[in-house]
Amino acid sequence: MAFRRDLKEGYSPLLFLASLGSGGAIVSMFMFLMFWVPHKGKPLATFAEWMTAFNGSQIGYKLMIPIALVGIAFFTYLHIRTLIWNISEFRKFKASAAYEGFLKSNNGIQLMALPLTFAMSLNASFIVGAVFVPGLWDLSEFLFPAAILGFLVIGYFALKSFVGFMVNALVHGHFDCEKNNSLAQMLSVFSLSMVGVGLSAPAAMSHVKVTATIGFIGAVFFITAAIVFGVIKLILGFRSMMNNGVNQETTPTLCIIIPILTVIGIGLFRLTMGLDHNFDSPSTAGGIFALLTVLLALQVLFGILGYAIMKQVGYFERFVSGPDSSPGSLALVCPGIALVVMANFFINWGLVGIGVVEKFSLVYFALYIPVIFLQIKTYMVLFRLTGKLLGEKDTPPSAAVPAAE
């Protein structure tokens, strides 16, 4: 499929969410290797582990592993392709006359989609490297400092963009609260939390205390910032929606809390593991189960609310299967991917962890049926929206619905 070119004023930074979604799909496909392939002594399944499982006698691995690998490879290709396209189109948009007005509007927060996507790229690159490059994990202690540096650079630009937007809004008062009748402003929180979860990986996996400590401190900083500003923006958004009614085009943002909770939850889980491995502060199966249950409950609650409102306003018929186009519709991909990832953690570290469900039992696989169904449906939405918004044959940019505020 050929992508559009030279959108200029018709471009929206929210189109980076196409690349973000495919990056998240990489993670969701990796969950099968992560939780189904044995990897004793390692925090994740690498090339050596899946090769051992595939060459064993169990037929299930010979079927599942190739599917997971093909999925990871395909979504890696899609992620890189859409990322390169977005970088090229964003540079043209930045040079256009519309860019200055964009920065002064509520839409300026959409720039947070860039560090959010780049942080996802860095997270996904470690998965791809561990899965496809033999022996790469043996160099992990050398790669962790590089990962920390990379996430800190991305975090710097995320903070620069976020602080710049907040300073302009607070000093000049140009922020329009009446038009903030959505949770679109939570995009900044999503971006900060993605940097935080990236930094939490070295904190949990490194056995070098200095590396783990730096990662821990960095992760706590960005996750704390995400939680604090998340509460603020959640209250402001709901206040405006209850006063003015929801903005139809931005109703998918009601579900943005789902991926935020997944990212923050994984970050907190990793920090708990880091305290256990490196600082003699053991975690408990019950504590982990409680944490994951609370997070999943909140996700389901916001998912039900968001879906009900989108059905009420006819969002799917208009912006997904219908003729209208909105860059913000790509935000529908993130909640699906996030729920799939969180469900994997809940089933394996939660239910299996406390001994309620036996791994690879009939009940275990039955729990995966709705998870895999949601995974497939989310991929279908990703493909449909990527083709609709980025492909050449659909509605021209001039006829597309403008980006939401």
C-alpha cells in the first residue's frame, strides 16, 4: 500500500499513533514467547529460549513460535515504515504556515505523540533484538546503560514539549477549557509514562546496582510525573465534558487511561522486581495479584464507559467503518493492545502466581480465548485505520475531519 505524500497543513502529529500502534502490536505478539516459552534464569524469552522450545518435542511450540515470530517481524516492518513516513510528513508540516497557530492552540499537546512513539520504538527494539539476534542478551549489561541514555534523551524532549505547552497555557492563558471536553490532554501523560516504563526495564533486569539504581530513579521520576499530571488532566477533562458534553470526534480519548494504566502498571511491576532482585526487598505473589487486579478493574471500567459513549454518538459508524477520517481514531488501537498486554500479566503473574490457575491447563487456555479475540480485532482496526488515514486511495486530506482539540 502506497502512503500519501506532502500533506503539509493537512498533517496531524496524531498520525504518529499509527506507528505507536504497530509498535504496541510487537509487544502483544511477544507476550506469547514471554509467558509460554520457558526462560528460567532470564526475565524474558530470547533467541536461545525459543529455539530450544521449538526444537523440542512439544507440537504446540512448533505451531505457536513461528506465528509469534512472523507477527513480530511483520509489525516491526509496519512500525518502521509508518515511523519514517511520519517523520518526513511532520518535517513538512513544521515548515508550513499552519504550524505556529497549531502550537498556540489546545492541539499543541499533540506534539507529545512524538516522544511517545520514539519511546515505544526503543522499547520494541529491545524485544526485536532479544528475539532475533543470537547471543544479544549476553551483552545486556552493556546495553542497559545505552538504553537508559536513550530513554533519558527522549524524556528530555518529552519534558521540553510538555513544559513548553504548560508554561504557555499558564502564563498566557490561551488554553480553552471549553474545548477541552475530552481526555486528549492525557496524551502527555501517556508519553511520560512510556519513558518511565522504558527506564524501569534496566531497574528490574540489570544486576549492576549502579545501573539498576539510575534506571529506578529515572523511572520513578517519569511515572510520578505521569500520575500527578494524569490526575489533574483527568479532572479537567471530565469537568469540561460534563459541562459541555463530549466532543464526538475525540471520544476515543476516553479510553486512553487504559494504555496509561498498562504502562504505569508494568513500570511499577518492574520496579517491584528490581527491589526484589537488587535491594533485598522481596515482593509477594499476593501483592502483585492485588496490583494487577486493581489496574485491570480500572481499565475495564474506562473501557465500558468509553465504548458506551462511542456507541451512543455513532463514532464507529462515522470514523471507523464510515466515510469520515480523523487522526484521533488511531487512539482506538492503544486500548486494545494495552488490555491484551495487561491480561497476559494478570493471567500469568496474577492468577497463576497465586496458584488459582494452573499454567497450560484448560482453564488457562480458556482465559486466553477473549484475549486473543481482542488481539485480532485490534489488529483489524489498526490495518483499517492505517489504510484509511495514510493510504493514497481514500479520502483526500483536504476533506478529512480536522484534528481534535
